[in-house]
Amino acid sequence: MSAPGPLRLRAAAVAIRGGQVLVVLRERDGRRYAVLPGGGVEQGETPQGACLRELREETGLDGAVVGLLPVGLDRAAPAVYLHVEAGPGVPAMATDAPERTGASPTNRYRPAWVPIGEVEAIGLVPPLAVDAVRMAVSAGRSPEEAPAPTVRRPR
């Protein structure tokens, strides 16, 4: 038995627009779930570069990295979550995307904007991805949208 190779770092895009988050809806062997657009960082590539490449491959949208989201680290599947501003357009998988060529009746991919309130209902995985979405939503609020701080008055 050979020893497992080194873990490959992944980069995931967290794009929020108009109360929705960009995800890739998956159906694999009868299981339905969703993931954030993203994938492995190639040798010589930055996490930011990998994030934008994967965004384009998996959704057909270009983007710009807004910032790093300080999400915890899953040691079994290390990933960097990046807050991304996605360009205009309707998400559609690129024709040359590996996911498109690997699709089959039992393995489907579909990029889509889904309401932020449905993130848990659509089965977004891994759990740290849900945390990343929450952080991006909080980071994207303008001061007028942010909840007012609670002030405690002495009695």
C-alpha cells in the first residue's frame, strides 16, 4: 500500500449578488447538494488565480477577488475561501470545463444563483462553505444595512 500524496489546496469563490449566492448544484449517484465554484490550486498558481479560473470554468463568469474570508481550515480538505465580485451574465458551465466533459446522467453540474436564505436547504457543502457565505454577506453590508449596535445603558 502506498502512502497518500500531499493534500492539494483548493480555492473557492464566494460571490454574492442581490441577496443570492453563486453555487454549482450537483447531483451525483442520486445525492443532491451544492458547492461553491472552486477547485485545486495548480502548481505555480496563486489561490486567487485558481479561484478566478475555476469561477470562469464552472460558471462562465469572470470576477475580481474582493478579499480573503477568514474561515477555519479543514485539515482533511484544505481550502481558501475568497470573496469575489462576479461579472454580469447568466451562469453557464464553460464548454471546455472538466465538469462538463465528465457529466453523465448520474453526475450532473449546474451553476445557479440561489437565495442566501436557501443555502442550508440546498445542502451546501462542506460546512465551512456555509460559514464563508455568512462572512461574505456580513462583509458586503454597507454601514446603512448593518444592524445597529446594541448599547447597554447603566441602571
